[in-house]
Amino acid sequence: MVTTTYQVQGMTCGHCVSSVSAEVSAIKGVSDVQVDLATGQVTVTSESPLDIETVRAAVDEAGYDLVGA
Ligand SMILES: [Cu+2]
């Protein structure tokens, strides 16, 4: 298992958190997503390392910006 923390910009409420969680959880191999609304940190647990562009696309799909990992 690999755990990576990403920095996401633009989340303001619980709805934002669930949108990001849903999109990132849908990435193949992801088993857990924890979002900290206060800091914008999204911690993702996956079977193997994820391509950051895949994670970026999922965050973008939810309507937010991935600004770092
Ligand atoms: Cu929101």
C-alpha cells in the first residue's frame, strides 16, 4: 500500500470534500481517501503509486485544483 498526500485548492465545505472524495476514490487501485477541509490536504491510499496526472484529472473533474503533492 502507498499513501500520498496531495494539496487541493478551492474546497470550502463538506460538499466539496465529498465531491473530491468520490472522484479520487473512483481511480483504479485507490482504497482510501481522507480529505482535510481546513488544510486542503487529500491523503490517498492506493495499491501502487498513482500517476499524478490521473489524480489531477480526478480533482479537476470534481471542480478543484491540484496544486501539489
Ligand atoms: Cu463546498
